Amino acid sequence: MKTIAILNQKGGVGKTTLATNIATKLHLNGSKVLLVDSDPQGSARDWHAAGNSEIAVVGIDRPTLDKDIKKISDNFDWVVIDGAPQLTDMAISAIKCADLIIIPVQPSPYDIWASEDLVDIIKHRQQLTDGNPKSYFCISRKIATTSLSTEVVEALKGYSLPIMKSCTSQRIVYAKSAAEGQTVFDTTNNDAIQEITNIVNEIKEIIV
């Protein structure tokens, strides 16, 4: 069983979008997937309630996350954690149980600045655990017609964490499908489908 934690203490960076789409793609690939909503606002749980996804979704919004997941994850191949914003204790708990941390960052200086505290927590954990968990930035909602994404990549290098080659772009289909309790795999938007497929393939290269 592998655990992916999608974390950023800033809200609105696309954590739930990534979590639901990654979990769905892993499920479609034939894996047994548990999606854990650690945000008290329950965005992933609301998504699940609005649709008919076959993925198991549970809410664990207490800093005992690392202990609780061990009790319920035996029958799953993958656990995907949708991280809570602004809750340091929850982030620490998710980091403790993760094999891979993905930090979604939009092409915005505010997102870069907001990542500093989380990166510090991750690096402290890595010092104690021989470099684990593996941790990567993922560019979220990339805007193709601007140079901001290139500038963000350069700025993120200052944090000394790797950046995923795969990313998501600014597409209406992500928000529209989420509002209906679906993912891009319920649509015909091949570009968005390919983006998530690339991210999942890269995840597997990193930790499988």
C-alpha cells in the first residue's frame, strides 16, 4: 500500500482537484483506492456525495491521521490524502504516513511564499527519516499563454525540492466536473485526461 498526501497550507491551489482526479485514475487502472478527506470543510466528501464515484472516501480531520489510516487501509493499494489548509498539526500527521507528498502550486508568487512553512516541516521530517517521504512540487492551473509558469519553476528551485514534469493547466473542465461529483475521466476533454494520466504515471515512476 502506498500513500500520497497532497498538501499545501494555502487554500485554493487545487488540492482536492488533484486528489479526486488522481484517485479516480488509480481506480480506473484497477487499483483499490481510499481517498481521505482531512479538511474539516469536507470538499472531497462533498464531491463524493454529489456524484456516483466507486472510490471509498472517508473523513479524518484530526491530527491522529497517521495512526487512523493504518487501522483502515489494509485492503487498499493506494491511499490519497486531500490535505487541509492552514492546519499545521494535520500536515505533520499526513507527512508522517506519506510515501509521497505532492505540493500543488499555482503560477503565483503568493503560492510560492505560502509553501515555505510546509517545506520546512517536510525537510525536518526528511532529516529524521533518511530523506522520506519523497516530496515534489506540482504546477497547478498552468496558464499556457504566459511566462509565469517558467518563472514559478525558477523560484521553486530555491526550496531544493524537485518539481514534477507533469502539471495541470487552467481548464474549466476541472471545476465543472468537480461540481457534478465527477472528474475529467467522465468528460471528453482529452487534454485534461492526459494531464492527470501523466501525473499518475509520474507518481508511479517515483514511488513504485
